[in-house]
Amino acid sequence: MAKQLAELLKGLTYETVQGSTDIEIRGIAYDSRKAEEDFLFVCIKGAVSDGHAYAADVAAKGAAAIIVEEDVQVPDTVTVIRVQNTRYALALISVEWFDHPADKLTTIGITGTKGKTTTSYMIQSILNAAGHRCGLIGTIESITGKRTIPSENTTPESYLIQEYFAEMVESGFDSVVMEVSSQALMLDRVAGIYFDFGIFTNIAPDHIGPNEHASFEDYMACKKKLLRQCRIGIVNRDDQHFDQIIEGNTCEKLETYGFDSKASLRASNAMMLSKRGRLGIRYDAHGIVNIPVEIDIPGKFSIYNSLAAIAVCHHFNVTPEEIMDALTHAKVKGRVEMVSVSDNFTVMIDYAHNAMALESLLSTLREYHPARLICLFGCGGNRDPERRFTMGEVSGKMADLTIITSDNPRNEEPQAIIDDIVTGIQKTDGKYVTIIDRREAIAWAIHHGEPGDIIVLAGKGHEDYQIIKGKKYPMDERVIIREILEKDAQTLKAGGEIRDWEYTIHQG
């Protein structure tokens, strides 16, 4: 594929510093390592490196043109185009390069502090069950029909978004649901996309700090951009910042959901469900859709996530029966994901990997009144030790027993990380045990499960690896559980006895 540079610059305000726009472009790169002959290179300023520093390198590789914000020194044979914002330019250029693929899809964007991932999978599940072909871009993966790509960011760079959209169109998809992070909105990754639907799940202080957002106000301002970039806005009416969220929106239509009587789609008669080692929730939906809903995902937040999904899918003329059936089977890898182990107690996997997420998870599970709430987790190496102290303290206060183990130790010693977590848990009177090997810790948790227990394996979620001394090793908790159960079955069949190492249970 090749296009004229002038065609790619449509819609942009720019200055031609040198050269001509009447040249043919064979490809686009924003990573200098991927630049080739006759490519257009876009100089992006990142947190770690600045693409302007590599302008001479890509010129030497034969790049035909370079998009810049500031002066660069390259041969006269290379066209140089100056713009005010190269990230914004990359987004619009990518839209042109892939021939506006979003116009050929019904696009659903989801932003908010929590719930983006689960809501996106619920929407995809409902639409696919109703006969649509819905792609997905999010925290866990991107699904284009041609391939499934593990995610590095919640929302990829703008070029990748357009590439994924184009693959979806080529694969015959008619719609796409994608998570839109505050960083993506701040860094113009979704510039050039006018979403058919924009969902705002909720907002709370998060992602505030160096290389993220300077303040909650800045975080809010970035999130709100989605409601100025969509046709129909769908917003959580119960959020305490609701009035601030919808202020300045430019939606053609604004719908709401929640328990509030003013919401377009309302929930009532909510009831927690606990049956045969599984947890869930049921409620009645009223308003734009009137159906009973039952979900095998615990917690009040599941009501909000499913309401958002129902509100969107209502516009696709999905039948009530299709919505109810799809939500019954909805499941998200690594998000309060229940794994079948025993009818007597519940085992689940969740991505909670900071104190706020862990506190939210454990408080949700407490509402199911378990015999014991057991929390297994570790913390990543080469990260702020403060996270370890606070996670230890949260688990010590909220769980009946904490099993402290490894996560991704990276280049740190696992025992040193565990010691930091213990420092936090010792601020409480919580019981805990330390088991350095995560596989061994999971086996111990399962073998010591008692009737009515809820056992949560926190921190890894959808991840299927462990990073030790700079190397990735396969480690999927679902696989580990299956192997433990298979080994136990073989041992019992052979007349043996299931044994674990003995560990001391401490109290903070």
C-alpha cells in the first residue's frame, strides 16, 4: 500500500519546512526501529525517549518524510512537516492511511476508573450472541478477527487502533467495543474517531502522579473528552461526580443508568447469589429495557457494568432473551473470575494489584458473608515499596487469612518483597502465612479450603507469566489449579494421601 503524503495530511494544519508533499509514502512509523525506505516517520515525545532525537537515523534509513514539532537536522532530500502536536497528527494520518475504518463499524468507547474491561466483554458477549460480529480493544487483549493480540496498554497507540479497526472491517465485523483510558484521551490516541456510543462508568482519584495526571481535575477533564467525541453518551447516574461528568458534553443524546429513579435504565431488587462454589448477583432492570438479570460475577459493580452493557445493546435491537442469556454466561479473564474447584468453597482469580483495588475486591466479597475470606497475593519487584505496605495492611484488616507469596519479583529477591508486605500486615492483627513459591501457595490454599470459604488469588488476573531476573516464565493460575487438581486425583486414585509442606500461621 502506498499513498501520497498530501492525501495523508488532509485535515491537519501544518507547515512544510523543507521538501514537497507531492511524494509517495510506502509506510508509517513512530518507532525509529521500524522506519524503512519511503516511510513517513512521526516524531513522538514519550516519557522515556523523544522521536526527534532519531530523525537523522530514520533519514539515513531512507525515510521520505518526517513529521515534527521542533527543528531537526536531516538532508534536504527528506520532506519535513511541522505540526503543533505530532501525536494528534499521527492519529489523523493513521485514519487516512487505513481509509477511515471506524466509519465502517459501529464504535463503542468506554471510559471510567473502574469497570471498563468487564463492561466491554459483557457488550461483546451480548452482541456476538445476537448474531453481530463485534471486535474488542482493551486492557487484556485486542480481538480483530484476523488475530488476538495481548495488550501492553489499555488503549493502544493511534496507529495500532486504526490498524486493528481495518482488520476488523476486513474480517467482516460490524462493530467494535474498546476501552478508552484517560491517558489515551490525553495523548490523542483516539483523535479522529467519533464514537457512536460513549460510556462513562464512574470516576475516582486514580492515575495521579508523574507521567500521568497532575490532579484529579486534570484526570476528570481528560475522561470527559469522550462525551464530546460521541453521538450517544451513556453515563452512570449514581456517580457522585455525575453533574461534573456531563457538564459540557456535546452528545446528540444522553442516557443514564443506575439505581437512581431518574436514570434511563434502573436496577431494583438486587440480591446476592451464592451456590455450589459460585457467587453472583441478580436484579430487575426497568426503563428502556425491562428484564430480570442474573450474572455469575459477584458484587454491586457487576450491576453497574451490566446495566451499561444493556443500555448500549438496546440500541442494536438485541432481544431481551438474548441479553439475559448472554449475561448469564458472561465471564472476564482475571476479573473476579471463578474457577471450579469445589462445591464447598469458592476460588476466584482477580487482577487487584494495588491497595485500592484489593480493598474494593475484599469489601465486595465480605458482603457474601464467607466462613473465611482468604486472600493470596504478592507484589511486583522494581516497584514502589509503599504499595507492598498498603496492600499488606488492607489484606490484614479485611481478610481472615492472608497467604503472602510471589508475583513478578523481576530483579528483586522474592523474600525481600514478602518481608515488605509483612511489615504492612503487622500493623493489623490479621493472620498470615508466607509461602514464597506461588504454585505451592495456591496448592496450600486449595488443600486448606473449608466449607463456605472464599479464596481469592489476587494480583495476576489475566497474566499468564511470571518475570524473574528479567526473564518471562509461563505461569497461568488456571493451568496451575488444573494441574493441582489432576495431581490430587491421581494421588487419591493410587491410594495415597495429599500432603503439603507445613507452614506457620502468624498473627500481626
